[in-house]
Amino acid sequence: MAVDRNTREFDAGIVTDFRDRMSYGGYLDLDTLLAAQHPVSEPEHHDELLFIVQHQTTELWLKLVLHELASARDLLRADELPQALKRIARVKHIQRTLTEQWSVLATLTPTEYGEFRGFLGNSSGFQSWQYRAVEFVLGNKNRRMLSVFESDAAAHELLARLLDEPSIYDEFLRYLARAGYDIPQAVLDRDVTEAWVFHPELVPVFTGIYEDARENWAAYEACEEFVDLEDNFQLWRFRHLKTVERTIGMKTGTGGSTGASFLQKALELTFFPELYAVRTAIGQ
């Protein structure tokens, strides 16, 4: 008699009765999660599910990014640098996943997207409050953005709170000041509701850290982690831009923006400009 070697036997201890036990689907609330995709095209277009899942999974990852960055910011405030860097390391892995996801959406051709794009109305990724929250935590603040979320009280409240709170970079600079680095008082006392701008007086501080990395290893490592964060964010922005160009060319965005042109301008924004300027200053 032939033995079926392609069928795996159940281990004796595998649980099969979940009438009174928590199951995988119950823990993850999969009934809710998998029922949250609601295509609006009529007749329903095959590729709209891809479009919805792409953006929903992005929002789930952004939720985790916010969770980790908020914790890292709190840990910096408490002078717990190693733990803060662990949080940032996790965010870097999430960023790589988010960037790679664009390759899935890029399989959507202009013809396919055009067949259901008109059903989206004015909905747009520009209206993602979680994305905006991530930018606020990283220091790219803009009070005008709050107007986009006036119809969503919870999102507006959260963004208003983040606008008033120090960014993770603010907390890092305060950490450095407490650690004995010569961070100018004007920088420490700045209006944290404003977007971060380049402070040339910080460059000599970072130059000293980089030129004697062994003596300043903790600060040096943290600086490089922040550079990684920004590099990854810029790669995500660039991949977003190229996916939009590939799919709709130079059309106006569904939310009213100029589309690819608007995304191109975002590549000029920076979170931690002094950490890039120090590369020019080193060795001079």
C-alpha cells in the first residue's frame, strides 16, 4: 500500500475545539477586518479590491509607526536612549515594508485604474490623518493641515495635540542638552508648533559628535538612526511619486492636489537637516 507522504498528520496536542477557547480569527477580529473592504464601483471592478487593500494595510502599518515613534519620543524624554533606538529600529523595518508595497499597487495599469477612479469621489491619501500624524511627530508640522480634518473630530483633536507637542527630534535635542552637549537655548525654547527649520548653530555640535564618534558613541549612533528614518521616508515618498506617475501621469489628484507635481515638492521637505549638513562640515 502506497504511503501518502504529501499529507501532514495532526500533532496529538493540536486544539480543534474553539467553542470555549480563543481562536486565531477571534483574537485578530478577522470577521471585522476581512469585512472592511467595500468596493464602490458599479459594476464592481476586479482591481478595486487591490486598491482598497493596499491603502488599508498602509494605514495599519502607519498605526504601528505612530505607536513606536510616540514611545520612542517618550523614552528620549526619560533619557532611555537604547530603548528609544530599539523603537526606531522597528520603524525602519516597517518603512521598508511600506516602500515595497508600492510595487504591488504599480501592477495597476492606467486603463484598469481609470475604470473605477471616477467612483472614488474626492477621497485621497492626502486625507490620511495617520500619515499627517507621523509627519507631525517627525517635525514636519503645518497648522493649515488641520482644516482638512475638521469634519473628523477625533482626528482633528489628535493632530492638534501633536502640533502642540515636541517632535521626536525636539526631544532628541533636549536629551543631548541634558547629556552635556551645547545645544543653544533658543533651539530648546523654540515654538514646537512650527515646522522644523535648519539651525546652522547645531552643525558644530553634530560635527563634534561625528569627528569623535568613539567618545560620543551613543549620540553618534542615535544621529545615524535618525538619518536612516529620513532616508527611508524619502524613499517612500519617491516610490509613491513614481507609482502615481506610472498610474495617472500628470492628472490632478482625486483630492484636488496637482497630483505628481504636488508629490514632487514633498521630496524637498526634510526632518533633520543638520544631520545632513554635518556631512559637509566634517573634516573642514
